[in-house]
Amino acid sequence: MDKAPLPTLIVLPFAILAKHLNIIQQQDNSFYSTSLYLLGDIICGVIPFLLIIFYVIQSLVKHNKEKYILMGVSSVFGSFLFVYSGTFFAHTLSAALILSAYLQYKKENFSATGLLLGAAFLSEYTTIWFLISWVLILFFKQKSFHKVSKLLFGFLPALLFIFWYNFHFTGNPFTMLYLYVADNFETIHKSTYGLSFPKLKSLFGLLFSNNRGLLLYAPVLLYGLFLVSVENNNSKLKHYAKYFIHPVILPFVLILLFISSHTAWEGGWSYGPRHLYSPAVLLLFATISHKNFGSFNYIFWLFATYGLVCAFLAKLTVLYSIPELNENILPYLISKLKDGYNTGNVYSLYTQKSALTGFFLFIYLYLLLTLLCIKKNCLLSNSKS
């Protein structure tokens, strides 16, 4: 109940129906059962993740880059984004909504952008920085009060709802349920919701560290940085300033600073910087949408293969439950193979079969996708020749 409410509100009617159909049953005198978590994962994890994959493929097809579909899909699967598609967290849902909002923003459909941003905010509060960033860009860069007003008007229903929601539970529209987290924060942190000021240690940890470094847990972003550096090889330093007012970069920077100021910036036991999930989706999407995506393939596959191996091993072993690490994630995951396999996957939960069987089934399907993409590329090459 201390989290943003939309994932609960979406799953609730399906849970009630499943309860009446006896699909969800009590487990240890509680309806918080495996079936309920699985239902939440499918609705808030699997389906939004597939939507993200759809947008990636759609973008490549739109720009006549069908032959890079395997690269685009591998960029997402080879990151911590894939890991959280198998959990009942809000991250994947909010990221799919943010990516949908970004696509509407690019079409200058600002009313729809505001509505989608509002839904993302009701899924994960930190996404408010996307609204702030895009309002700043529209107002100061485009000097369009009309566009800003449409964006804000679209966001208004979500704002009014959260005011009512807060008032209903806390008696104050501005007091959020995060203030009443029982175990996560000491009393001294509760008055500020665990926030203070950005810390260099946290910034380094969120970007570069073995512990939660974004560039290690979504390594294709390093390929994206390489493409940008090659594109601007002869540009002066001031030329790079334009990127900071970009609708992808500005919210990433603001969310990064915001999370780095939080006492729980590491995200607990998690696979990578889970609180950066939404901006990471846009960064990966921007990389895949880059005009030179598909160039320097050997560099891409170097990073993508590392990401795929790590993400698949995490799925097989610990899923998202990674403690604070001082070693590289890959040897850590390899060492966890001897401790048994993660049974928290759809196949194992429904069939009671070995997690290893489910894992190899997924590998088979992924290799099948690879072969289909290769075959498609050959057909495209032959048709053009």
C-alpha cells in the first residue's frame, strides 16, 4: 500500500475474478499466494515488456532497418530490463507507459502524452521528472505555452487522483503513503521520504559500479555512447550541450540526481539500478533509433553478448535478488549456479517442472528468433540484389 497505486488497481479486478473462479487460493491463511504474484507479473511485467519489444521492432521497421531487429531485441533482453519483466514490480509497467508517452511526445500529441505520463506517475512516482523535463523543454526551448498547457491538462486527472488517494489514507492530499514505510528507513529519514542531497558515491554506484552500475547492467548503452562519440568526433565540447536538453537525456539526468540523493539508492537486493528502469528504456530506445545503429556490429555484439549472458544467468539463478556486490556480476552469477535454479518462472510455476527445463525452452525460443531474423535478413539482401 505504500507504493504508487496503479499496478494494484489494474491487477485487483483480475485478482477478484481469479479468486471467484478458485484460480487464486489461500496460501498460509493468506491470498498473497504464488498465483497472485504470477497474475501481477503477467499483467504488470510480461505484457508491458512485450509492448516495449513491439515498439523497438516497430521503430526499426519504420526506418527500413528490419535487418537489425535481432540487434534491437537483443539490446533489451541483454539488460536488467529483461530480468524485471519476470517480477511483480511497477518498473516495467511505468517504463512501457513512459515509452508510449515519449512516442506521443515526438508526434506532438501532447494531450495523450500528458495522460500517459499521468498513468506512469501513478505507477512509479519518480517518473514525475519526465513531466518536469518535457515542460521545461517545451517552454524554454520551443517557447510554447499552448503545448505546455495541453501536456499539463492531460496529466491533471492523475494529479487529482493522487491527491484524493493520499487524502483518503493519510488525511492530507500532500502526504504520501511512502511516509509510513515501516522498515525501510530510520525515523530521521521519514520526514523527507529518505531524500537528502545527491552524493558522488551514489552517482558512481548508479552509473559505473559492479554493484548497480547502469552501464554494466545495460551494456548496449556503451555502444550508444560510442555511436554518439563517433558522430560528433570533430565537434567542440559546447556541441554536446544540446544533449542535456534532449527529452531523453534531461529526465535521465534529473532522475539520476534524485535517486542518488536517496538513502536507499541501491534499491535493496536488486539486479542493477532498478529505480533507473524507465529512463534506461528511453536511453536504449534512443540507441536503437540512432541513425548509425547497425554500424560497428562487432562492438555492438561484444556488449550485447555480455548483457545477454548476465541477464539469462540471473533469470536462471537469482532473478533480481542480488546483494551489494564488490565483484563483477558475471563471475558472481556463475558462482550461483551451484546453489540451484530459480523456480520463480511461469513455466516452472504452472507445470511444476524443472527450472532448468524452462530455461532451455526459453533459450530454444530465443535461438529460433535468431534464426528467423537471420533468414529474414538473407531474404531482404537477396530481394535488394
